[in-house]
Amino acid sequence: MDSFLFSFMATILLLPGAAAEVGTGHMGSIGVIVDNSSRIGKEEIVAMKLAIHDFNNKSNRQLDLHVRDSQSDPVLTLLSARNLIKKRRVQAIIGLETWEEASLVVELGSKAHIPIVSLADAAPQWATDRWPLLVRASPEKHLQMKAVAAIIGSWGWRRINVIYEDTNSAGSEIIPFLADALKQVGSEIGYLAALTPSSAVNSSSLSDQLQRLKGKQSQVFVVHSSLSMAERLFSKANELGMMEKGSVWITTDSITNLVHSMNSSVISSMEGVLGMKSFFQEDGARFQDFYSRFRQKFRSLYPKEDNHEPGIFAVRAYDAVWSVALAMDNNGSTQQLLEKIELSDFHGLTNRIKFERRRLAPQRMFQIVNVIGKSYRELGFWSEGSGFAKPTNGQIQNSSSMDILGQVFWPGGPTSTPRGWALPTSETPLRIGVPLNATFKQFVSVTYDDGGNPSVSGFSIEVFKAVLKHLNYSLPHEFFPFSGTYDDLVEQVHLKKFDAVVGDTSIVSKRWEQAEFSHPYTEPGLMMIVPEKVETSNRAWLFMKPFTKAMWVLTGAITIYNGFTLWLIERNQNPELMTGSILNQMGTLVCLSFTTLFSMHGGRQHSNLSRLVMVVWLFASLVITNSYTANLTSMLTVQRLEPTVVDVEDLKSANSIVGCSGRSFVVRYLVDVIRIKESNIKDITSAEEYAPALRSGEIAAAFIEAPYAKLFLAQNCKGFAASGKTYKVGGFGFVFPKGSSILPDISKAVLEVAEKGELGDLENNLIGSQKCDSNAEISEDSSSLSPSSFWVLFLITGGVSTVCLVIFMARERLTYLYNYLLGHMAIWRLISAVMRRWRSHPRGRFSRGISDVESNGNAQHTSMHSPQYFGYRVPWQRNYSSRSSS
């Protein structure tokens, strides 16, 4: 109900021309403490005087405003507050440009039970909880930090430097919010440069800070400070050449909100700067009236000021006075006054004024400006939830990318997007750490000349040099050997002692906490290397090993097929193949099939087709049997080896000792993941120690990363083998600081080196350069002969058998058809002869005539059923009589 009455009264009073009389007489006094020497303080004084004048005219009551100048001195601020409370007996105090001033006054106000309305640009989150009489009349900064992060994320800058004025408010309000917002866009704060308030007058201190920043790789700077500090900062940055091509400068609204008041010399020093500016509507009738009156009064009070336009600080001061004035009541207590201020809900000079837990509601829209020459250009807006926006032809276009705002004028004048980081130079080369005591020197080897200068070589170094050739810029660098562990070496990057690490550094999650890795240039994997012993298992079935299963099956199938072909062709001429039961004939067929493999029965074959099948198959069987004999002889005479340990579980159950490099991550992996006792792990300090330790039984197995394992087996190709599974962990990569701007280019170049085959050539050169006295033994599967070695031979013998079988079947069919036709022709000729005879002789002599025909016409007694009776000759005729007689 109180909120409704408060809003209703505020609406009546704020109506243009309203003459409603709420009451008469003196309402009370409001104290104001501002810095009359600063632009912010000047704008606030003018705005608050206009506000109290407007309120008195609208309400027809008298409300006094007592102004005190703090001169930016906390002690003087505290004395001014005591004077206002004790002597002027004010009901509330407004102003206090900095949190340092506000924190002193609010403590005094709490004791005197006086509400303090602070206009400080920032304050700790816990301030209103600690001091119940504190009201913050300026919005929080967390949404503005999201806007800054959105700009950085839009251009892909991964690491930034923050320059801020070292006040309690900056440390508690700005830095944490900015760090969180940057993390959401994949960026981070690389360096924090705290400028003490004395830096504004002490040029040497400011120069030292900027010199340190100039040496940083990242050239993206976010500045949060007062206007006086910013003026000195940008002037000095120009002198040091930090506002040139490639750099990026972004200012918060603490600076950019006053860009309208800067003189030409100051704003020209900020050319190319992007700034966040608090947005407020300037086209309303009420603001336009305020604008004209403000300019007139400001010019009269401060004639030396070049610019007289009001900014956001004037608008907030005007609304703050109205909030307090509307809440004041002669009969009200301090608590009631505080509650009414907190319940304020009215339309102020430009925006709606509403408090949440005694804090002004956060501002959700910011204007983005770009300083060009001696002026600035409004690029567009950013708001939470909508991203970047730009009015175009009366419509608002939104995007998550800043490209929608159009062309940006960057420092140094380039229109293209700055890289945002400085390339190393010959004067400031990249400091690269390399492992001094690498286990396998083929990857990284460090030698020293007579002068003590290090020289670095090896596979990892060659890969890095190949990667640098694929960058579109030069990368001057120097190598610095490091004698600690690999974890310590990675930590040096985190401690900023090295700019990068190049070497056989494995990519593991623990190291990722301190730095970032490029794309791996070797395959990941942890392998178990064990000694080999003479194979003793499965010797009873060794006679089956010369051929693969497929070869055995194919040989048996083609043998039975050829035997079936011979049996079918020879069965009509060979009585042995026709006699007996079906089971007996099947046994004969199988016996015939396999006996042809070992002996030749050419004398028993009656058909040329069967002889052709026999010759071809005997040739094929001769090749197959000799190949089998040769391969079996090789298996019996050549010694075959097998691993001594098949699985890691065998090591754990036997409590065996294993070896690995104590300087790598492998030790912790064996203990934490594979669960091998730490007491059973022996530290191997050099690659040459592995082979003797394995041969002597000092260690049962060696756990080596995959790139090392390939190299070790190439050097020791006899007597050792990889056993068990490969654990997918590790892989070598180059190390860079978190958020490094070079890292994305390095990773891309690694992929290009791999895709173009350069990485494979380097690996082949590494492995091929290793010498070994013996060749590695081939595996069992590769020594067994498969059908791929004999497919032409099987094709020939199977094809010949098939062709002969087809010819035989066709000839049998033709013979049957031919005999069938001849039999029917003989019957018809006999009938024709009888009919002719019957016509030419009387019926009575018919029977005798037939006898006469037989006796006279065929003295040789040829049978009429024979084909020769009719004058035909048969080219081939089977001796069926001999078959039946037998």
C-alpha cells in the first residue's frame, strides 16, 4: 500500500505543469558531498541543484540542499559529513564519488541514523548487507563486464591485460566479474596492472607499469580508471608506442561516460579506442528541457569548461535527489525514510528508477563508441540476451558478433582486425624450454660446445622446425635446457619462466591444469615390452600350420571335385567303378580322389578326357605338396618365440618388478590406474638400461610410451616384443601458456605437417636410422600359406576338370539321342518294306514271301534292327555285348 501511494504521489509531482499542492512549509534538508574539482562532481552539483529546484516548484514546499566539496580527500569528506549531520541536521546525504569516501561516511551515518545515498561508481557486493542505511544509486558493473567480454570473444582474443586504478571498489567489483565473463567466452586475464592513485602524478611509476605491459605477448588492454588517470595513461602509452598497429584498447564506462567532456588533446590520444558507455534516452521532452537548462547553468558556474553537455552522472544525480525528496516526510522516522527510498518506483529523467535491496536496478544496455581523430563515433549497442545491435532503416538488427556494428577504426589506423598480441622479435625471442636429460636421446638431445653454448637436436626438434615453416609469420626463439622432471618443466611455463616447451612432453590432464598443449604430433599409447622365449605350445598340431584353414578346405574340395570328375568319366569303361553298393562306390570315389595326389595311374585311364584331368591335377598337387613340405621344414627348423608375459595381471599376481622412466607421468599411471605397487617399480634413467634389465630378469616388463616403444623395438628387434593391450594415454605435444595466442596457429600447423606427409617422413627416418643385426620374426598367421598364393593354380585345375566334365556329359547326351533316333528309323523302314511287299505279291504267299525276302535279300543274315541293315554307318558304337557277357 505504501509503495502504491509513493508511486502515485511521484507521478502527480512529475507531471509537466502539475500544480497540485501536497503541502506547505519546510520539509527538511539534504546534504551533498561531491568533488567540485572533477568533471563528475561538477555535473552532479548542477544536476542536483536543478532537481531540488524542480521538486520545490512542483511540490510547493521547501527542501534545502547543502553542498560540501570533498576535494577528493577522504579526511575532508568525513569532516564535511560530520558538519552536515551535527550542524545542518540533514535527513540524508547524497553524493560521494568514490567508495573510499562512501565507506567512511556510511560508518558515520550509521551511528547518526542518517541514510547515505552513494553515487560511487562501484562498491563491494556486501556493502548494503553490512550497512543497512546505505543506498546505492549507481548500477552494478557485472553486466558491463559481460559486454566487454562479448567484444573480446567476438574477435577471438584469448588473453587480455587489465589496467585498473587500485581502489577497493575496482578489486571487488570489476576484476571478479570480468574474469568470470571472460571465462565464458574462452578468454582469460593474462596480466593485472594496478595503478595507484599517485600514478596520475608520478610519471615514472606509470611508465614502469606500461613498460612491463609492452613486453607482454598479449596486446589487448582493458582500462578501468578515473578520467584523470586515463588522461595520463593514454598520453604515456602514445609516448611508448603502445597505441600503434596491432594493439587493442577497451575502456569501461568510468572513462567513456565522460568522453563528451574531453578536450581535443585528450581524445586524440585515445584514437582507436573502443569504449563502453552507459546508455540513456536523450530524445524525451523532459530530458531536452533538462539539457537546455543544464547547459546554461553549467556554463555560468564553470565557464572554463569547454563542454557543457550533461552525461550519465548528471542524470543519476538528478534522479537520486528526486528519490530522496519524494521519500522525505517531516513526521517520518529514519527507518521509514529508508524504506520509502527503497520502494522508489518512478520514471526518472530518462529511465525507470527502481531499487532492489537498496541497490539501483542494473543497467542492461550499453552503447559502444569508437574514438576517431578528435571525436568519437557511436557504433551500436550491446544488451544482455540480445547481444550486439544496430539500428538500420528503423529496424534493430541483433547478432552475437560485433561485425554487425560495421567497420571499427583501430589504433594505428588499420581497418583490419588486430591480431591482439605481439609477435616475438629478435630482441625479445620466444624462450623455449627443452628437457636436458631425455630418456631417449633420439627425441631430444642437448650438447654443449667448448664455449658452453647448448645445441639442441632430435625428432621433436625437427617436428617443431617443420611446424614453424607452416606459420605465416616468423617466430624467433631460443632453446633453454631444463634438468628437472617433465612436470616441473611444464610448471615453468605456468610460472612464466618459459614461453613454451618443445620436446617429448606427454599430454596428460594434470599438466593441462598449468598449461595448454598443441595438437599431438605422435600417437598416444603406453605399451608393455617384455622378453621373448622359445615357443613350446601347440607343437603337436604343428603339421597343420603350413597351410591356413582356408587353404586346407580349398585343397580338399578341389581334390574331391577332380576325383568325382575322373570317376564319372571312367565308370563306363572300368567295371571296378560300377560294382558294389552306393556306399562302396562313394568310398571308391574318395579313394580315387586322394590317391591321385601321390601317384600317377595314367595306364589305367581309358579316356583322353580323364587323362587330361589327371595330368593337370598331378601338376597342381606336385606344387602344393612341395610347398607344404618346404613350409613345414621351415617351421620345424626355425626357432619361434613367444612373450614371457602375456598380460599385466600376470605381473601383479607374480608381484614382479617392472621398469619405467621415473621422470615421466608413467609412474603415477602405473600406481593409480594399473594398480601396480610403487615398490615394484624401478626407475630407468636411460634408454640403454631397458634391454639389459629385461634380459637379466631385473625387471619382468618395461612400460614405455608408444613412440619410445617403436624406437626400442627397432633397436632391439630380437628377443623383445610388445605384449598385452596398449593403454590410450599420452601423446607428445608442444606446451604453451594458458590462453596463448600462438597456440591455435601451432596446432593448425601440426595438422598441416601431418596431412602433407612430412611427419610420416620424419618418423620413418627416425625408425629407419636404427640398426639391428637380425630381422624380426614373422607371426604365425603370416607364415602359413593361404589360397592367395595358389589361386591361379586352383583356377587352372578346376577349370580343366570342369571343361572335361562338360565335354563328357555333352557327348553322352548326343550318343543317347543318336541311338534313340536310329532305333525309331529302323522300325519305320521295316513297316515300309512289309507294305511294299504286300502290294507286289498275292496274300497267300505273303508269309512265304517274307521268308524268301530273308533268304534271298540278305544272304549274310544281317539283322533288320541293326543300323547297317538300312545302309547306315555308325562312327562309334559301344560293345554292349561284351559288357553283358562280362
